[in-house]
Amino acid sequence: MLSLRILLAAFVWVTWAVPVNASVCDEVEEGFKRGECYLENDQIGDYFSYVSVYYNSIARENNDYDPRLGFRFIEKVVRNDRTNFAALASEMYDWGLNAEDVEPYKDLLEREIQYMGPVLTSSEKENLQHYLDEHDPRIYKKIRGIWNTRDVIISSEINERLIEHWERIIYAKENFTKNDTTVYGTDERGEIYVRLGEPTNIEKGRVGTSNHEVRAKLYDLQNKGHIHPQASEEVFRLQQHIMSSVIPADFELWQYYDVTEVERDQIFFLFGRRGGSGEFGLRNSVEEFISNSVFNNSAFGTRGGGGADIRIGTFLQFVYYNDLSTYDRFFGNRLQEYDRAWQNSIGFDRVDGRTLRNRISRSNATRATQSVYDRAPNDTSIYERRLAGYDLDFRHYRFLDDHGRPEFVSIIQSDPEELFDLYGEIPGTDDSQVYKLHLKQGVVNHSSENQKKDRNITNISRVYDSRSGVESAPNSSHSLLASTDDMYSIVFSELYFGIPGNDDDPESWSIVGMNKQRSDYPERLNDDGSELLLSDIVLGSSAGDTVRVRDELIGLLRKDKIEQGDDLQVMFEAYNFKSPDTDYVPYEIEYRIESSGRSWWPFSGSEHQSLTWESVSDGWNDSQFFEVEQTDLDPGVYTLHITITETESNRQAERKIEFEVIEASEDTQTASNE
């Protein structure tokens, strides 16, 4: 990576060394201001060359942190579609957030908080604004942490979500310009676009053009005897009177089908002009398309008599909801609710207009619409929406490294069957070809402030033949030191496939599926060096797909379940043996398996109630791996106890773990019988 940086720096230095109109900017202060000079003179190529070289050869080497540099660079990379600089832009943005002085960059940070606004939670907004108001340098770590937690493709050097954020901002600025009511200088569609990205579907049309619902409601009144059966002219006059208050309104309906975790949950956002001719923006209900005044004007009946009259606005609610009912089921459902309220309110000797208005009130409509808006997440990425997911299991085991420091070994298991299904959905695949599936799996440690720490990634290639499936399971094991501020990890798995003829070229791989999960670490092994100590116990199966844990190959258990007939594999480490006068430390190992308060003894009739054997350690620590035959165990949940005892000092350490024995599968039973 370093050599690539040097080559890149050398290349861009040559291209930058003699820029057009170089003299214009030569006298400008080195760094951010000189980069701005190139932009002001429309020397965009020279800008990229100069900033790249300055960052790599000067700013980064001297820790001259300047958030302006990265903030501007990422914007220009996206706006000018310089995808080859995306990784550098991500790095430079993150690097600039190492600054400690807030005052010189307060305006810049204010704008950045506003630009991040649509994707932030309310608590994130409050924290950032508080840090800014107090000139607290923690604002930098907070911003970095927000984008770290939103990074999508963990294995890459690009923060895809950060790049996507700026892609959305620039697209919004160029396309949503009916007004400039947002921080981006766009109408409110811009904020929704920055928050959720491109809608699944957009419907455009006009409401208030049909009088069908008004005529139908007047006929209802006539049929119920509230209008004389022969008074057709009265019906026509009322219809004309009501429809004369309509101001047809253009609407734009954005629908999102895939942004929530609830299957078939459909989110929408409704845009248009208030009252049909007012300011364009996000409408809080369909009723906002209707002029406020008509909700106070009577259409049928008089305003005396306890509010029995029906207002013009009430009739128009049916008109507008009917016009929208074919676009989204929400409006159709509301129309049905309104119609039930209508029928209940006109089924008496006197029309109950007050009750009708209460049941289909504008405030109720706003609450119903807002409940849809509120179901949308604060933030979503196109990668998470469009990439297929698959099962991901993992478990963290606690160990000590060779220096006695806490370490986690994380074992990741992906579901091969899920991967086969994903492969079949890849566009353009040919059943006659043999492809390679490439998995990138790993763990990234994060501090309590969401700062990325250590990262461990395993690249796994599996040949896939459409006729026989994948060659073996994609399991992986990952070891990372657990420093005191490592609070949680992101465990991830990413599935790529190779194009025939280019299987060994990573640049040709296409990502087709992914899964990532946050996992809080368990309490670390607390070690002061004085007590005999055991690591966590790792269980495996003689029939499981193997993965290397420390120096042992173990057949992994799926969700701590083992089939009858398979040998149970046991692996653990012991620490802090006392060194006697000899060069080795003798100790004793005992294991027992218990179920429902009863013990299962591996050797029936033996004088021993547990299996015990002696071992020796030639240092302060030792590792053990053995197999246990468990064919006599009935299906059920068991607890394995491990106890070690130093022979000379009699010090002991014990640990236990649960596992479940399940009946052998039909395939296993058939193979055994054969």
C-alpha cells in the first residue's frame, strides 16, 4: 500500500508540476488555500493533482490536520465523477477529523452538521450541536464515528456511505429546485433524497379533477331523504358549488418498498403545493392540498343546529383521497375509513356533520400520514437495500496472547446454502461455466466513541459449479488483541463472484451479497498473572467443517449443536503456571458432562467418576485439544466442565460451556448403516 502511495504521489507530482496558469496560484499559501485557487481558476485537473500530492507528501506526513482539505476534496471528487480518487477522498475526510482546534473551523463544522442533518438521529444532532457550541474538540471524533458506523462495505478502503451521501447531495442540488427551503438550496425532496436515496417508485399526477365522489355523496344524501328525491336541480347546484372551491393540485408521490426491516412495509412521501397553489414541499396530509377556508364553509345544511352541516372541505376530502387511492393502498384504506364515517353520520333523521368532521379531521389525517413517514429509517444505503443478505453466525472466544494481553478469537460461519441461492440470482451467469465465489469475512474493532481500531479480514475463494454447487463451507477465524477501549466489533461477510476468465483479478469481482452485525464484546479475561486461568472453551465436531483456531483445526458446531454419533472436540488454553525447579510444570486435566443435574460418565463401571489425565507445560501457558466420544448421549442440553489442577501447588481453574446433542440427520444415519 505504501509503495502504491509513493507511485501515485510521484505520478501526480509530475502532472501537477507545470500546470496551466501555475503562476496565478504559486504565491498562494501552501495547502487548502492554494487548492481553492485552482478551483477559482477552473483548473480542476490541477486541483486534484496538487491536493493529492500535498496531502500525501506534506500534510499527512507532518500531521497538519485540516478538515477543510478533506471536506472540499470529497465534494469535488463526487461532483466531477473522479471515482479513482474515492478511496483517497474517504481517507482525507477521516484524516482531517483528527484536528483539535474548533474555533478556526466553526463555520465549516456548522455547515457539515447541517449537511449531515437528514441522516442523523435526534441525539446525534444534539450532541454535535452541543460540542460545536462549547468548542469541544470531541466533535471531530463524533463526526468520524458517525461515518464509521455507517460504512457499508467494510473490507474496502472507501467509505461507500460517505461517498453516497455526497452523491445524493449533489444530485439533489441539481434536480430538486422548485424552491430553496433546505440547507442544500433545494426543495424538501432534497432532504428525503439525501436521507433515503432514490425512491423505489415515483408517481406524478393531479388531484381535484374528478367530481365523482361529490356526486356520489350527494346521491347518498338524497337516498337517505336529506335532499328531496325529485330535487335533481338541487343536487346539481350543490355539486357545482362544491367543485367551484377546488384548486386542482399537482402531486409527486415517492414510494420506498425496501427501506424497513418489515417485509412488504411500504413507505411514501407526498409532495405538492399547499392549497393547490402555495409553496411546494412535503405535505403532512392529503388535506393540505385543500384550501383551509373551505373547511369553514358549509356545503349542505346550516351552521346552526348543533353543527349538523357538512362543510365543503369534507366533500373535497373524498375527492382528493379518491384521486390518490389508485397510487398507494394507504389512501385507499383512508378512503374506506372516511366512507364508513360518512355512512354512519348520514344514517339518522338529521345529518351529524360534527361527528363526521371529528372522525375525518385534518389532525387525524396528519397523525396517520406522519406515522408512515416515521416508519422510514433515519438513514439507509443503496448497498443495503439492493444487495442480498444471507445468514451469518459468529462467536467471540476469550484468550490471552503470548504476552498475557487479552485477545478475542472470532469465528465466523456463513450459510453455504444461502450462497448458492444468491449465485443463481446473479444476472448474466451461465450454467455451463464454473465460477469462483469470493468471500471477504472479518472483524473490525471499535472504541466506545465509534473509532475504528484493528481490522482482520480473511479472503476465501470457493469454486462454484452450477451442477455440483460450492466446494466447501466458507468459515473463518479471526484473532484481534482487545485493547482497553475496544468496546464492540463489526462482524461482516461480503460475497463476490468472479467473471469467467477473470476469476483471479479482484478488480473484476462484483459484490452480490453481504451481512454485517454489531457485536458487543464480552468481559475480557482479567489477568494479573497470579491466578491459574483458563481461556473460553471452544467446542467442535469431528464431522464439522474445519476452521483453524490458534494452532488447531476444529470442526465447527452450528449454534452449539452436535449430532449423535459425532465426536465432540474440545480446545482450550491454560495460563499462569508456576515455574518449579524443573523445566516443566505438571498438571492434571479433568472433564465431566452433566445433564439435568445428572452426570454422564464416559467409562461406565470405572472406579473414576470422571475422566482425568496428566499433562505438562513447558512455560507459563499451555494448549489442549482432545475429542470425546458421545454416542451414548441422548438428545438434550448438556454442560461440559473442565478443571485443571497444578500437581505441586494444587491451584485450580475451572470453566464450563453448554452444548446440545441432536438426533443424527437422515443422511448421517444412512451413511452409518452403509
